[in-house]
Amino acid sequence: DGGITQSPKYLFRKEGQNVTLSCEQNLNHDAMYWYRQDPGQGLRLIYYSQIVNDFQKGDIAEGYSVSREKKESFPLTVTSAQKNPTAFYLCASSIWGANTEAFFGQGTRLTVV
Amino acid sequence: GIQVEQSPPDLILQEGANSTLRCNFSDSVNNLQWFHQNPWGQLINLFYIPSGTKQNGRLSATTVATERYSLLYISSSQTTDSGVYFCALRQANAGKSTFGDGTTLTVKP
């Protein structure tokens, strides 16, 4: 099956801990994205990557880090510096460019306990 | 950056009713998508529609790029249509999308 796989679906973190969210795609897309969604709100861009070994900050990058060592994978680390990490995180991929369609994974719900 | 406004923010319908959701944007765009977010949080692609009109079953969408708006029509609504509907835009030379705040649709049996 072609698509985007995020894991885990649910994640609990203690305050002060770093956690890494996984995102894998087999659509052969160059571009990958991480969004954050808070209850009742739209999606805000955290980081995006146009190509392997390159990534750019989005609108709310503080407290997050990413890597792009493989085309298929774009993990997101939520660091202890992120003041309010409890949220729903969505990963997406697309062919890079303005005239292309983006596809999303099923999301990871992170809760700080 | 580009501003995206969706209306109405909330919509409650009886099963079988029709509805129109609107997405207004403040600048020219190269790309517009409509998504449905289901109760489990997944975003389902509905339409890729930078201009013109498309139909898929009970759903159709129209984008008038020159007037900077897009409409999503849902006919004969069903309870499974409930959820949040987002429009997302991309401008020229931008590979990343900007989302509206969504319209929350509740269809009652």
C-alpha cells in the first residue's frame, strides 16, 4: 500500500523529556512536512523539507528539531524546550512545487503527563 | 503571508440537507485543496482544485481564482460527513500549504 505512516498513534511524555515522532512515506515524494494542530484550530507548519539533507523552519519551529537523512523518512523531535507540546501532530508529503497535491498521515497525539 | 478565511466556522444540518462551505483568500494562489478531517483526526483529500469545478459523488467544489474564493458543496448530507473541513492553499514558488481554521460540520440523523 502506498502512503504515509506515522507512529505511534498515541504518545505520552513526562515533562523535561525529548520524544521523537516517526513519519515514513513510500510515495517517492521529495517534500515532507510536519504540522501541529491544537484543539479547535487549523494546522500550523513546524518544519518542512524539500529534499534529502535539507529542511526549513516553518511558522512554529521553536522547541522542535528534524532530520532528513533518507527520502522516505522525516522524524520530528519534540524537545524539552517546547513549552506546550501537548497537541496532535500531522506529517505530510508531496512532490515539491506549488502545483502539487499533499497527502497526510494519520497523526500522532502527544500528551505531556 | 496569505490570509485564509473559512465560513461558517460551525454548521449543523439534518441528514439529507445540502450545504455550502466557503474559503476566501487574500492573494493569488497556484494550488488549493479541500480536506475532510474525520473523527479520528486523519485528513482525507477531497479535491485538488486550483481553478474550475470538480465533482465526486455528492461532493463538488468550485474555485474562482480571479475572485479569490472556493466553495465546497455537500448534497444529501449523511452522518458520516460530520467532521472538520479545511481548505489549504499554496502560492507560486512555495511548496508549503497554508490552512484555514476549518468549518466544523455536524450532521444529525
